[in-house]
Amino acid sequence: MLYRILADAVLLLHLGFILFVVFGALLVARRRGLMPAHLLAAVWGVGIEVTRAVCPLTHVENALRRRAGGSGYEGGFIEHYLLPLIYPPGLDPGFQYLLAATVLVINVALYTWILRRRRA
């Protein structure tokens, strides 16, 4: 039971990190001190997608699920609703490049907005 809870916690952390990578610039608009952390996270996220690497959080989560006696992501609210967001079906290299480009476009647009707002 403990390992399953920890695996679910890692999954939520993973989702939070992904949201920070994609939309963290919105937080930067409010708190400029987050800019270095967000830029590093965004570079990491794009790098993971472009190199088709696996995020270490995925390995941690899977190891915890195996320790809990599971082998997959069946059952439960978290597995049913959140896993498809983090591990979408059809995740092939072309789709990963599209994800990386999407992260770049969103962040360039948000940082452009932040810089224009700052100058005004």
C-alpha cells in the first residue's frame, strides 16, 4: 500500500513538473525569481522529448509500482485520468518532436508577453 501511494505521489509530481515546463512562464510573470528554475525545467522538458529519453521520474514511479506488486497502470482514479496525460497513446518520435515544439512555442509566446509587459 505504501509503495502504491508513493508511486501515485511521483505521478502527481511528474504531472506538476510537466505543467511547470509548459506553463511555468505564467508563474514567472508574477514571480520573476522563478525564471531560472523555469528555464532549466523547460530546457529539460524539450531535451527529454527531442532526445526521446525517459524522464527519471518515470523510472522511479515504475519501480515503486513494481514494489507495490503491480505491473501496470490499471485501476484507480490517478491511473485512469492522469496517466493518459503524461503517457499519451501513440507516443512515437514524431509526436515527441511535436510536443517539444509545442513547449517551445508556448514558452516563447509567454516570455514575449512577459517582456513586453515589463517594458510597458
